[in-house]
Amino acid sequence: MTTPLPDIRPRRTRATPAWRRLVAQTRLHARELVLPMFVREGVSEPVPISSMPGVVQHTTDSFKRALHDAADAGIGGVMLFGVPAHKDATGSGADDPDGILNVATRIAAAEVGGDLVVQTDLCLDEFTDHGHCGVLDGAGRVDNDASLERYRAMALAQASAGSALLGLSGMMDGQVRAVRDVLDAHGHHDTAILGYAAKYASALYGPFREAVQSSLEGDRRTYQLDPANAREGEREAAIDVAEGADVVMVKPASLYLDVLSRVAAASPVPVWAYQVSGEYSMIEAAAANGWIDRERAVLESLVSIRRAGADGILTYWAVEAAHLLQDGAGA
Ligand code: PBG
């Protein structure tokens, strides 16, 4: 007896590049990518971040050039992080109008505010000497409600500096409502909020800690989500939406595609994912060893995040990926 020939042949629509391009279900576009950028106070040359090859802490001059490169590449936006020269217990540089992040925001709004959505990280960890995302109480615990007061002050500073979208990444309870209230009370009705709704306590933020010279000892497990919990990620997204978030985030991306897919299925607002520093560095390190094809891995990682349901992606490869897509790669 011979095996019958297959009467269903899914390979037909995979046969040529033209077929594959035509039937690709998930498409990646430059305009849905957001580039995270680091601007460091008091340096005259860009400083490479050794654990993130190709990423630097910018000077204000190199930052300006990179902003125009990003706009020219046609990406959707930039997410700004400041690296201050001095840190203290309350992160006072965060809401100082002359603090590095607010200075960088004014530059970005002036240089590319018409082409890109200028976004800012609204969190204290870059500015505190203990490295936590909030302020500490007498017992050394992160004090939720006292941290909200600091976030409100940061929100006003960032909105006044010209940020169009505030990225609330601190994971304090009630942060979206607290920031929405203070923005509205001061006439910043049009400043939008990105709720880092499902932000997990991940080992993949390691390289970022070098990028912002974090002095954190210990971890963030009392405020970021336990990697074991998917339901809680959905709940956090629902809470952020109820409190007024305009966009919600799942972070990291690649190891949390199930959470992303669940949040995307339920969310009435756009859902973004943050392909974090460790996701970047893992692919860069493997590629540097010749173990994987770098460009293919970069595009595959991004298309997979889109396939899982992300409407937008924060990625350190945003500009490069935009160029690759223009060249027809990934087709
Ligand atoms: C908090 C913040 C972090 C990242 C983005 N915003 C660090 C953290 O929560 O530990 C990490 C991003 C990355 O790893 O690329 N300000």
C-alpha cells in the first residue's frame, strides 16, 4: 500500500518570495517603533554602554543628531531617559526644570516634536541614590503614596518641557490617576499617559542598569510583577485603563508574549511592548559570537512581538530596523 499524496498543500503559498510577501499576516512598519534614548549630564563625548553594543549615553549634541536620524528613518517616537550627574534620596533632579531629562525633552520637542511622539520615562530610579523607583520610608521600604507625590511633580516638569506622552514605569499603585489628576489640574489636558501596566520584575533589565548607572542593591519585587503571574498582568492593564491610561505596556516583550496576547485581546486602548535591554543584549551577544544571524534575529524578534498583539514596540533597534524594512528585509 502506498501512502496517498497530500490533498492539502500549505506549502503552495510559501513557494516564492512574492507569495510570502503577499500572504504575510503580520507586517512590521517603521512608524510603530519607538527608540529609547539615554542622555547623560556633563559629558562631552557619547559614552558607549558596554553591555549594549551600539547604544550610547548621548551628549546633548549627539542626542540632537540622533533625533534627526530617528525622524529621518520614519519611526514613530522616542522614549527619553536621563542620566543625571548627581543623585539623591528623593531624586530631586527628576522634577528640576534644569534636570537632564527635562533639558533633553525641551531639545527633542523643539528639534523633532513635529515628526515624532516625544515620550519621557516617568520614574525615579535614574535620579535616586538608592536606585529605587520611588522614595523610601523610615524602614527602607518603597513608600507608595509618597512616591506618587514625586511622580506628580515629575509629570508637571515633563509636560511643561514638552513631553507628549509620559511613560509611567514606576509600578506604584494609583500612579496613572495621580498623574492624570495633576496634569488636568494644570491645564495639560493633551499630555497623554503610557501606563507600564504589566511590568515584570525581570533579570532582563540588567544592561539598562548600566545604561543609567543605577546604584540599586536588591531588587524591585515589591512593586514589579512576579514573572509567574499572567492574570495579574491583565488586571494591572485593566486598572491603568480605568485610571485613564491612553496606552498600556507589557514589559519585557519576548518572554511575556502570552501576557501581551492576553492584554491585547482585552484592551480598549493601544498596547505596546518594550523589548528591553537584556533582549537586545542577548541577540547582540549571540550574533557577535557568530551563533545566530543578527539581522534575521532582530526582525524575527520584532515581528513576533507584533504577532502576539503589540500595536507598537519600544526597541533599541528602532532606527536600524526601520532601515532594514525600507531595504525590503524581512519580506
Ligand atoms: C524604570 C525603567 C527600567 C527600564 C525602563 N524603565 C528599569 C527597571 O525597572 O529596572 C528598563 C528598560 C530596559 O531594560 O531596557 N525607570
